[in-house]
Amino acid sequence: MIKLSLCHKGCCPTVSVAKGQIVISDDFGGQVKLTKEELKILVDKYPEITKIIG
């Protein structure tokens, strides 16, 4: 399993990767679960996302 902390400006969400599933957890216990395919879509769309959010 890989666990990444994305700490920034007082928040510290985590990304856990294990057994073909990616889980993004926020500081309040909320979670988003992504499949490998969904993560690939997100990564592929990253350039478009950064244009929108700056």
C-alpha cells in the first residue's frame, strides 16, 4: 500500500493506493474511492483542470 499526505494550508488530505483502488480521504473522515480507470481519467484531464483552477 502507498499512502500520500497532501498537506497544504492547514489541511492534510491523504491518498491511499492498494489493490487496484485509490481512496482520497479528507480531514473530516470523508472519502472518495476511485478505480484505476477513474484515476487515469483524472490524470489525463489534469492539464485541463489546472487551466480552470489556475
